[in-house]
Amino acid sequence: MAGTAQHTSGDHGAGTNRPDPATEAFVAHRNLLFTVAYEMLGSAADAEDVLQETWLRWARVDLGTVQDHRAYLVRITTRQALDRLRTLGRRKESYVGPWLPEPLLTSPDVADDIVLADSVSMAMLLVLETLAPVERAVFVLREVFDLGYAEIAEAVDRSPAAVRQLAYRARAHVAARRPRGGVSEAETRGALEAFQRAVDTGELQGLLDILAPDVVFLGDGGGVARAALVPIVGIDAVAGLLVAGLGNLAAGSLEPAQVNGYPALILRLDGAVDTVFAVRIDDGRITGLYSVRNPQKLSRVQRETILLR
């Protein structure tokens, strides 16, 4: 994943030619830990905070008592993420308008890993939002990272038998709500190209042809940026919203990007990231249009696109 390989803040092990064993182990597993936290939280900023807490606890551990560094680090990260997830749940209750995950720029190798790309997609993260916190942790650790039940049990403080039941329930819950028919990168890119043509030409028909009758538009402005305060449901309502917004979109520049494992579009106004657009596709049609405009959720994308230019 782009943005997951940078070192944690602080100069752990500085002044020596080789990092101390605690730093070495933490850096070796950092990408994994970030991804676990991000998939549990849907927020890169909160995932980074969880990693800071994980480091602080890990740095105090007597490594001579730890047989498996990765398992121990995953356990700390999962527990910290669960605590943060419960806090976020309370925060979301007062969130202004629909809540969407924080967009995460991802590298092409993430798209090549179909399981990982699917698990960090905007559509899947929204499905994971419907799970209870511990169910979400179990699903991520089991279905995405294929951890054993005993290892997961240690991380979530449950018995292996209870974890099996949680995994079964979470798997069934997600299966009933995840995108249908399988989604290819080419299919997603084609849908976004139709969206971009509509913006460039003002001709919506090509986009309307691939919108599902029950398509849902979700706009996340967080009460800071202008966005629809409720989900917009149905092709007529979504089409009306798009017609009304085409002028504003045309005033900026749309550029393709790889976000959360799939193609997406970034809208820039006066050079600054204004919106990230992503889609959900079921059986070849767009069933979800997602627009992230909350500036707090776009600051990471802004920084990373500047570095990539």
C-alpha cells in the first residue's frame, strides 16, 4: 500500500548502524499492522495513531519472553484498534451526513492481490462498518490475513471456539452484503471513464446506461464541505444530482488514481484535492457512487499526490 511504508515518527534506534531488535521487528511488520488497523477503522489517520500506541507498548516488552514477534504485534494492534473503533462508533453517531472511509492511495501491487484489493475497497469497508467491533476484527484477521483461530483468540481475548462462531457469523453477514458478480479493475475503470466523459461533455447518457435502478449516492463532507446530508437513492434522483453538479465538476480537473485497491477519480480545484470519487459495482452496474469531500479525510491524499508528482 502506498503510504504504509514510511517509518513511525520518532527516531527509534538512531545513532547505531543497526536498529535495536524491537525497532527492527516493528518496522518489518509495520505494513501489516497498518493494514489491519486501517481495515478495522476505515481511517488512515486513526490507523497511524493506533500504530503509535502499538509502538509505545511494544517498546516496553521484554523480547526475551516473546516467541512470535508478528503475532504479539498483531495482538497489540488489534486491541488498540478495537478500543479506537468503539470511540469512533460514538463519534459517528453525531457525524454530519453520511460517513465514508478515508481514501487511501494504493500501489498497483495491491490491485494485483485480489483479496487485499477487495478488502480495502470503499464498498467493502462500508460493509465492514455494519459488523460489531469484535466481529470486524475477527473477519479481517481470518478472511484477509488467514490467521489461525488460536492466534485471533489471543488478539480479541476470546476462546478459539468463540472465534470460530464469530468468524462464521461475520462471513455470512459480509457475504450477504458484499458486491455481487465479482468486480474487475477494468470494469471499475470503465465506469469511471463514463463518469469523466459526462463531466467533460455534459452528456450523461453513457453514465446513466450503467447506473443500477437502485443506485445510491453517498457524499461525505463531514459538516465542513458541501455535500448531500442524506443518501440519494434511485437513478432519477442520482441523475438529477449529477446534472446539478456537472458545472462545478467541470470547473476543476479530474484525474485517475488508484484508491483503496481500485481505480478512482480525484477532483482538483485550483490545484488542491477537493473530492475523491469511487464506485461500487454489482453485476456490471454502478450501485454505489461515493464522494469524499471532508478536508480532514483528504489531507493524506493531498500530501501523497504532491509527492508522486
